[in-house]
Amino acid sequence: MWRLCFVFVALIPLIASVHIFGADGAANDGLKAFGLSASASAYVLDDENDVVKEMPELRKTKKEFDADARIHNALQAKIKSSKTLVIESIKEHDRLKDRLSVITDPTAHNRLILRMNQLVIKINEAVAANKDAEELLAKHDTGPGTKYVDAVLALDAKAQDITKKYEQLAADAAVKAAVTKANRGAKSPLKLGPSPEFATAATELAKYRSDIDSEAIPLSEEGGVQNLTVLLNGETFKMTIDSGATLVTIPREMADKLNLTPGPQDPVLEMRLADGHAIQVQQMTLKTVRVGRFTVENVTCAVMAPGLKDAPALLGNSFLSHFVVKLDQKAGQLHLTEVDKGQTNSAPTGKITVTGRKTPAE
């Protein structure tokens, strides 16, 4: 008898637990209909996992980008320092040269000659160092920056979508009822997410995105003009900023690399250079032009005729007109602020004025 009673009593909690499990399962099924599941701290969207899992890789990409930026900034600083040294040394050399003509004392005369010779050596060394730094900067791979920007934009878009879903779920009466039902009888009721891990990731991504939105695009000065890295149809090139150029203008050799071959169907335009010299170009369209994080699609461009030696590649207004452009030459940076993301390029006709660097053929 006692044995039977014992068995009966032991079954009571088992039956109760089966009942509770069944009720929780039904409640959780209700949450699953909204894409929610229970975590240790909250009822969260399953999509959270994608963002949280990708954050370590993004942080690694950011480290690569930061290291790349430090190399670029160091080269820029070296170029600036070398140029300053050359300018100051030339000024001192000229001052000493003027003094030399009026000094009659042989010892003082020889001392000035020695100092002037030292300045010449210093100038030559600075010019060589500047040339080396400019060559390294021209070859510098900007891939880490592009990779980082793409990764931030993609992951931040996911995080923003999830955050928006949470806002919609929090205002949904059916979701509130499902959460209340799932918490029924629980010792530690769970709230609707996000989870702390996702919230941390979303905050971090917002900071990364803010940094990108206000990014300063680095420039390199070569031959007295400001150049920057531009992606044309996904291919990397160095181009000169020219707000006086109506179109993005590319030499034929660059067009060949992009498989842009002008044909009889492409309009012929006259491009008038700064000295009044006119050359003919053909109008075509680039699928994409990208600078930093900014990409403009279907950009009208001018393709130069073949054989123009050292013809400049110009980043003109068919791209720049989409932005408020601020050129900080002292800092060696370009700041772009988007004015109309949906704007498309109209095909210009007539003459094109180019105020930038000239080609030797002019």
C-alpha cells in the first residue's frame, strides 16, 4: 500500500511537468510565428545571430583598415615634411647667397660656402625622399578601406532592419500577448529583445557608420594637383579632382582597361582645355564611379582619343555634382556630402571646359 502511494505521489510532479512543458511549447510556438525565440536574457529575433556572429570579422577588417590608414597618413606626413624642408632650405640658401657677395673675410666666406653646400645636399636628400614617398603612396593599396566600408554598410543595414523590426514588434498587441503567455508561471520573466549582445553590436555599428559618413577621403599631391583613388566600374585608378570639368574624363588607355571602346554610335564632343586648345572626345557611360563610401551609377564620361601621352584622368562634375564638395588642401583631404542620392546624370552636349592639368599634346 505504502509502495503504491509512493509511486502515485511521485507521478504527480512528473504529470505537472509534462503539462507545464506542453503549455510553454505552445507559447513558444506563438513567439516563433513572429521570428522570436527565448535566449538567456530576452525573447530575440533569430536574425540577431547573423549580426553578432559577423562582428568579430568586421573588427578584424577595421584593424586592417586602421593599419592601412596609418601607413597612408605616414606617407602623407613624410611628403609634407620633405616639401617643407626643401622650401625652407632653398630660402636659407638664397639668403646666404645674397650675403656671400658682400663678405670679404675669407674665413666667413668659406663658412658660408660650406653651409650652402650642406643645404644643397639636404635639399637633394629631401627631394629624393619626397619622390620615394610619392611613389609608395601612388602604389599604396586602398583595398582594405573599400573592404571595410562595404562590410560596415552591409552589416549596419542588417542591424537597422532588425532594430526596426523590434520597434514594430513592441507596438504589436499580438506580440505583447504572446510574450505575456510565454512568461506565464516563469520565475524570471523575459522581455522582448534585443539581446545585450545585439544592442552592443548595433551601437558599435552606428559609430562605425557615423565615422564613414563623415569620412575624410585622403588626397595625394603630384605635380601640383590633388589626386585620389577612384573605383571606375569596380577597378581602381588614380584621378585628379577637377570641379571645372563637366564630365569625368578618362584617357583611352584607361578606357581600354575598362573595356570601354567608343564606337560610331557614341556622340563626339569637343573638349576645350585651359589654354583654349580643343580636342575631340567621345561620350560614354560608366556603370559606377566610387569615391570612399560614395557610389554614383550611370555616370556620363568623356573618353579621349588614343595617343595623348600622359593624358590626365579627371574626376569631373558628372560625379562631383551629386555632392557638396569641400577640398581641404592643407590637410590633404576631400569631404563629400551627398545632396541627392537618386539623381541621375543627364547627357550633356556642346563644349566642355576643362580647367585642370593639361596634356603634353596641348
